[in-house]
Amino acid sequence: MLAVTMLAAQLTYPMFDVGANRRLTKAPREIGDFLERRAECEHWAGEEPYDKARGREIARAETELRCDKVDVDEAGLRRRHRGQPAVLKLLDLQPDGG
């Protein structure tokens, strides 16, 4: 049963390792959603706009994800959860789970 739960967590946030996913399953959903959004923004920021169409695709993804607001939104989450060290530690996660 535990393996199924861990697999489900891995599928929920595939950019994080099993340990991070285990911690994320206990965190408020907004934290996992934010981390996923931040990882997607980092992905798109690293993409090469090799032609105009690709540049538009990147710009559209960054706009839809509100990548320009990631820092502000993270600061708000840190304020809202300032009394929850475990949640704050999750906000330090990077896409590799570290």
C-alpha cells in the first residue's frame, strides 16, 4: 500500500524525488501547485527561442504561468506559512528534489 501511495505522489509531482513527494503529500495543496508552477517557469526560461513561433510559444507559456509573479507569490506563501517550518523548507525545494 505504501508503494502505491509513493507512486501516486511521484506521478503528482514528477520533478521531485520520492522523499520530497512524501513531504508534499502532507503539505497544503497550494505549496505543491506553486512548486510545480515555479519548475515550469524555470523550464520555459531556459528554452531557446530559435524562431518567432517558438518565441511566441515560450512567451505564451510564461504569461499563462504568471512567471513574472513567481517571486511575489513565493514571498506571500512564506508570509502565510511563516509559523510552519516544514512548509517553508518545502519552498526551498528545487526540481531535482534537493
